[in-house]
Amino acid sequence: MKYGMNLLLWTTAGDESIFPLCEQVKGWGYDGVELPIFDLNVDNFSKIGGKLSELGLGATAVTVCTAEENPISSDAAKRQAGLERLKKAIDCCAAAGATHLCGPIHSALGEFSGQGRTEDEWKWGQETLAKAADHAQQNGVVLVVEYLNRFECYFLNCAEDTARFCREVDHSHLKMMYDTFHANIEEKCISGAVKSCADQMVHVHISENDRSTPGEGGVNWDATFKALKEVNYDGWMVVEAFGLALPDLAAATKIWRKMFPSEEHLATEALSFMKSRVAGA
């Protein structure tokens, strides 16, 4: 197992300002960081890649799609813009040495149509992401689709549907992830959810039900780690948590009150928690 820390707990920056933070994460004992890729500056991510190599840290990355760059839009120009955005994010990953680009890359975050997904949207999403996966393959990056809970998107909300989406695309560089926060809201059975997507799952987000310190909330961790053990999951396990450090991100993630003593407490306790649960599963 490889253990990572998502830097969105502290920053959305993609430049040299994250170097001291990366050093801290390394010092706490993590194997890697998950880089936010919102500012699509390849040169900056190349510098980040140099620093991570110097530190001996691995990397994954996370990004989102916008309403104007939406892979499932009925507007072909917006779908094309979504593809171009993903290609640029992939280029940033390659520059930084990140092996996985994850997130709700299937549709625009927080955008709703007032109904469930349509057959056309399903087709458009698959067509767009298949093209993005071709570019990812050429750059040694795996695209990792993340399903979100119903309050954040309407296109993919559960493990079973996301696994079917990826199976139908049938591309070596388009897979999916499992996020304990979203699963806690949407899945009826944790074991069933994990098993339903095991053949497509290449990444896991460890995130508490209140987005704070894993192990200090209400997620069914016994069932979670047991299920991951049963399907022999052995990839990246990355902590994703949010706090009040970034007002815009706090507003987007609906974090209105302090949920943990400090970011260092969360990061260090989370790593200890993951390792102990994996060992004991």
C-alpha cells in the first residue's frame, strides 16, 4: 500500500509555494502527495516534479471540470473544451511525475440539470473521456473517475454505475476510484459497493463523514477496510480532508466550523489510522 496526503487541506496552489508543505508531508512519513491541478501551468508542475523527486515523494493529482468545460454538455464546443482542459491537466501530471489524475472528471462539478443523467450524456461522457484516456496513455498517466454524492453532481453517484461506465469505455488508462465520504452517503452496503467496482478501482480516498480526521467520525471503517482487504486492494490510499484554511474551498465544500485541532493533527493521525487499519484488516 502507498499512503498519500491530498494538499487541498492547505492549498490549491500549483507552484513552488507548496515546497515547504511537501517537505512536511515527507517528514510525517507519507509516500506521496496528491496535487491540486487547477492552474494548468506545465512549467510550474515541472518544477514541482523536480522537488518531489528530490524528496523521494510519489504523486497523484486531482482536478475538476467546469460548466464551460463540461465533458457531458449538449454543446459540442463545451465538450471539446472539457477534453482540452483534461489534456492540459494530464500534461501537468506528466510534468510533475504524477501517475494518476483523479476527480469528478466526468462532468461539471456542482452543475445540475434538474433531472437524472440522460443516455446522450452517458455517451458524450464516454466519448470525451476515451479521447482523454488516449492522451493520458501517451503521457504515462491513468485517468481515475470519481463518483460524487447526489448533492455535488447528478451524473455518477455510486460505485456500481461508475464501474459500468469505465468497463464500457474499456480503456487501459481510464479507471475509477472509491471515496469513503461519498460512499458513506450513497452506498447501501460498503462491502457490496467495493466488490462491485474492484476490477476497475485503482485509487482510494480516505475521507471522514465530516471531512475531518479519518477515524474520528462516523464512516463504517471496519466494513471499509475489510472490503478493501477482501478484494486485495494494494494501490494508493490518499487522505482527502477539508478545513477552513482556504475560504473559497471551505465555501465550496460547505465547511463552516472547525472540525479538528490542526492540519498537522489530522495528517499525522490519519496516516497512523490508515496503517493500523490496513495491518489489522
